[in-house]
Amino acid sequence: MDIKQLTYFVEIAKEKSFTKAAANCYISQPALSKSIRQLEEELNTKLFIRDYPTFELTQEGEILLADAIDIIDTFNNIKARIKMIRTKVEHPIKFAVSPLCGNACFGNIIAKFCELNPGIPIDYYETDRIASQSFMKEMDISIVLLPQKITELSKDHLVTDIASCNLVGLVSGQYESEKMKKLSLKSFLEETVVTSEDVLHIIYANELNLIGKKHIFSSYNADYVQKMILQKEGFIVLPDFIARSMAADPLYRLVPLEYDILCRLVLVTKRNARYSQVMERIQNYILSEFALKYKST
């Protein structure tokens, strides 16, 4: 005897019809009849009087019906309580992202999620420490730029790809087109390179260790960086999805690099997290919102 058999039995008793009960339970009538026959054999009794046109429960069937309803209600209550434990968040979810990615899009995405889900507290961090393994261990969810060749971080984390990216340059729209068709290695050596800590890590991972004067920016000095670029004091190196979004403003212009620098934007979650359903909910929201904002650009 199992919970499905009891559910089928109660549905037949309610509908007084195998045909209607089978439709309600999304099962074929022969399969339903077989299940009830096995239940009767296990209990060594008949549960229904099938003398057409009447369709009634036997005395044994009436006894089983009362208990079956209680058993099904108890089972559903257990499932509901377990689900509540999995989705109830007693401590804030720790979420970390680099200043570049947070300022570009993920800060707004998480703010919107919190607005839609006030019952899920999130501690949000924008920090360049995101690349540190020790810091990442403290986080429940992190969004990180990784070199293309890195496929996993540690056995304690799950890595989900958000997007594959190229690094590209962004210059002032006033740059002469002929002068700046592509950014060469010479440009990296001679000009001011403005970028973020996580992008610099990608550049170094691609063995481009010789970079001239460089400025590392964070979200707090993003306005200063934009001013530098508009005054043609160097160029920004960014992941393409961010650069394309900025280049929608005619003040800026995209400039490809003469060599490919590939990276991966990934979402990192703890394995065996206590709030697994909540984490999955946050993850699915991030992936869908990112796709809506950037995949079509």
C-alpha cells in the first residue's frame, strides 16, 4: 500500500466512477483499475460494490476511506512543512559581485529581486575580494569573471555559466575612426588602460603582463573613469556585454582588440546549501533577468 493507491481510492470513492477518477488523477483507466485491484488483494477484501448502475463502497471500503483521507492529509502536511523549512530563510543570503559587474547590472537585478521577495533577506557585497577563495567560501552566491580555461573553482562550489565574453575597448566617441580601428598590444604598452580588478586578472591570465600606465576603478569612482575617457585620456577595457551597453551612448565607441581575450561570466553557489530552493530561485531570477537585458543586445 502506498500514498498513490490511497489517493486513487479516495478519488474513485468521491467520483463514484473509475473513468472520472482516472481523468482527475491523470492516469489511464486500466492502470487505475490495476492499482485498486492490487490494493484489494493486499487487504484481502473488496472495497467497492460494482453492481451497475449503483457504485458504492463496501463496509471495509468505508473504514479505509476515513483513514485514507487522514493519511493523505498527514502526508500533505509533512510535505508542506518540509518545503517551508527549505524555503524559510532564517539568516540572510550572502551575495557577492565585483564592483564592475555590480555597478553595470547585477546591483539593479538584486535590488529588484529583493523588492519582489521581501521575505528573502540578502546581504549584498560589491568587492574586489570576490576573486579570493577564502572570501568566496563565506558567500552563498557569487558572480565572477573567470578566464576561459578555468572550468571549476573547488569541490565546495557549483559553477553555472551566465555568458561567454570577449574583452573589448571603449573609447571616446571623438576619437578619429582611422586612428583607432583596433587596440593593439602596443596600445596596451603605451596608453593609459582603465579597467577593473577582475578584468585585469583576466588580462594577466592571458599572459599579457606588460601593461603601461593603468587605472583600476571601482563603482565608487565610475564617474571619474567616464570623465577620463571622454577627455580622451586612455581607453577602458571591459567585457563585451557591458561595453555594448555603454556604447549605446554616442559619447562612446567600441573598439575591438586585435587579439581575443576570452572570459566567462559565472554564477557560483555553495554545494549542499541549506536554503537550496531559495538559492535556486535567486539563481533562476538572475539568469532570466540577465538574458532579458543583455542577450538581445
